[in-house]
Amino acid sequence: MKRSPKKIRKQTTGLKKYNKIVSILVKDAKKKKEEYDIKDIRQRAKLAYQGVKELSYKQINLKRLKLQEYQPKEAEVEITAVDVDPKWFNDQANFTYFWQVGDWANRFSNAYPSIPIMLITKSTENNPLVVQGATGDYDGSIFQRWVEEIRDTLPDPNDYQIIGEFVGTPAYKDGKGQIYAVWLETGVAIPKVPPKPTEIEPRKKKLVEEAEEAEKARYLIEKPKKKRGRPKKEKGEEKPLPKPDKKKPVKKEKPTKKEKGKPTSLKDRNRAKELLLEEFKLGLITKKEYRQKVQKIEDMYEKGGEI
């Protein structure tokens, strides 16, 4: 089917236009031998995009970009751990056990990559795990490795009571003034907690809301069908597996052949969604547009279209 790829290309046009604008602005700065910050360039590109998004890819050039009025740059707003949604530290049911903390902290890192994270256990109190920056999918992340390293230290992998429950809080560390998002095992000395602001600045509030929406959308794509971690087993619950009967030959099931015409390009479908998510994070499309385009991809996949 040839129609499906064309639809996907249309959905990624906004991101291509944005990247072209960034490239044009960088080349112009280099030509003028001006020093530039790529963050400023990207901010200018986002503003310029709104004025040229209706043009075709080929019509976008420096002359047209210069016709756009760039808004004066406001002072950057810095979000700290005390500004985020309180759920990250209050919804303990989501991070009671160490195997939940890894996934929870990974989600936080993707929502707020500028906020440093600290995970403290009794055995790592003097050398806790510190991470700053988006870590992407949980599988293969530093947080998954942290969880598996703890699991490897347990004498009995099914006995989670050896590791205490976890609590979360924004906190200072080492008196340097930087605020961390901290999740720590009960029994560990809690670092100094900063005062909570009585009111969040409107610009910060907006950034927090956008970060929450973007992470929710990202996590829905990444979230596996089965729950992460291993449920705690009570003692005596495990039963030995029955020994195979040597007299009866074990029948081996033949691998089923893939039916022709069934869609198998799940990787391509997810990549298309990732591109849409990137456009949403950059502000190139609205939340409503993001959902509509994701639904188009799902509908197309269900009908058997190749992506």
C-alpha cells in the first residue's frame, strides 16, 4: 500500500520546517561571524515558525524569516523540585518499593530534565545515585540498572522486606543551594528540605503543566502492557515444578508462520509517534492536534497500512 507513507510524511512536515528554520538562522549567524547560543536560536525558530508554518518547505528562506517580528526574550524561568506537581513526592503508592522508584524517577527525569535527581538507600547514603537530564525509555536506562543492582544484592530475590520503603521530597544537598528531587529509603537521614513557595509564578505553572502533558503522552507510548517489577511472594507460596515424564516424549510446538498482509512494522509506527511527540514538546502542534495525528497512525496500522 503506497498511500500510508505519504500520510506519515505530512505529519512530520512541521518538524522538518522547524529544523530548516534553525539551520537558516545558524548559517546566518556564522556568515555574520556572530557568537550564538543554540538555545536562543531554537527559541527564535519557534517564534518564526508561527509566521511561516503555512508556507511550503521550499518557500522558507532567510528573507521571509527576517520579516517576522521576534518577540524580545524574557528572562528564563527556572523550574526547581519545589515547583513541580506535588504528586511526584506525595503519591507514595507509585514508589513505595525500590523496583517502583526506578520507573518513577525515570518518568520524572523525562518530564523535568533540568532538575537533578537523587536516589538514596541505606547502603549508598554516602554515595547516592545522582542523575540529571532526560533518560528516555526505562528499559536500558540508568534507573533500571540501579534497580537490578539492588535486586542482585538480595539474598532472596523475592524477599523485598530487606529493603525499606521509600519516601520522596525536594531537598538541598551538600549546602550548595541546588535543590534535588530526592527519593530515599526509610531510615536514611533526610537532607535539608527547602521551603515550599506559597504561590507559583504563572510562567512556571504553565511550563509545569506543559511538562506534565508531554511526559504523560511519552509514557503512554513507552508503557508496556505488563506491570514492571516483581510482585512480592509470600513464604511457602512457591511450589516445585513437576519433573517431566521421561516415558512420554515432550511435544514441541512448531513455530507459527506469520500471516501475509499483517502489519509488522511496529518500530516504524512508534517512530512516527516519537516524531509527533517531539513536535508537541517544541510547541509546533497543539495537544488536540497531537492526539488526532496519533489516532490517524493507529487507525492506519489497524487497517494494515505500511508505515
